[in-house]
Amino acid sequence: MGVRATGGTGDCQFAGCVSDLNRGCPAELQVRNGGAVVACKSACIAFNTPEFCCTGEHSTPQTCSPTHFSEIFKNACPAAYSYAYDDASSTCTCSGSDYTITFCPTS
């Protein structure tokens, strides 16, 4: 899914992903149906641990770092939010714009 802001002011960037994440999904995160990968879970959903969910002792930007799994997603989708504190490269502010939401974008 992709969101593109048009006609606004500020930091109006594309947000989303054009990659097929199922193709490069690590085995530990795959959701399969009939042998085919149909979805790719987050590491938080797959493992439910504080370091992957940024909870408990890992609940601040200083203690919750990107993981191997979030980096896989970030490499595939640089304009998407990949873990709880991915603010620096994945948030923007765009005022007074229209938004076009595209499911399964190709570019």
C-alpha cells in the first residue's frame, strides 16, 4: 500500500511500500497456506518478546533498536515505518494536501 500527498505544504513524501514482502519474508515470519507464503508477520507478532515489540526494558528510543528483521523490511520498503521508533526516516508532516491511497502500487 502507498500513500502519496499532493498539493500540500511541508514534508510531503510518499509513504508505503512497492515491494512484495512475501517473496523475501524470513521463514520465521512466514504465514503459509497450501505451501504458499500468503503473509509476513512482524517479529513482534511472531516472537512476542520485549526486544522485538519495544516493550518493557526496550520501550524507549534509546533501548529499542532496529533488529535484523526490521532491517529486512526497511531495505525492502525504505519509505515505510519498520519498527516502533523508526521516526527519523519514516515520519513526515504534510499540511493541506489531498491523499491518494494505492493498494498494491508498482512504483
